[in-house]
Amino acid sequence: MTKPKTYRTRGGRTLTDEDLDAIAAEVEETDYDTSELKARRRGRPPMGSGPADIVPVRIDPELHAAIEARAQADHTTTSEIIREAVRRFVNVA
């Protein structure tokens, strides 16, 4: 006999038959605009006028450590620190 499929939420909670019935009832009762659902973009949001390029750059260990420390202090990423530094250097908003 085949074991029934188990469904889990992103948070890891196992969905019960009652949960699945409630979801199915909600879908049947709600008039979802499927064109809107299909139009949703997945993936990273665009950063500018088009897809972003990846530019490999060699950075010495001391500079890398300083960038990481700044990113941690500002609660952001090293990539965002580098992008902001380059924007300021070339005077681009």
C-alpha cells in the first residue's frame, strides 16, 4: 500500500487533512484573479533599469574584513556596502 503524501509549510509544520480541506474551501469560495497570480515575478527584484551584472573583484583580506565589519554594523550585506561605495565614488545615485 502506498504511503499518503505529507505536505509541509515553509516553516516546517505538517499540514493535516483538516488544514488541506480548509485551504481547498477557501480557494473554492474566493474569486482569485489567476492572471494576477501568473503575473507575479519570482526571483530577486531588479536593482535598476535591467538585470544586474555580476562583476568579480579581488579584494585584499584587510579590506574584506573592513567591509564585512561595516556591513554587520549597518545590518546589511557586503554587496550593498560595495555597491554604495562605488555609487559614491562615481557620483551615481
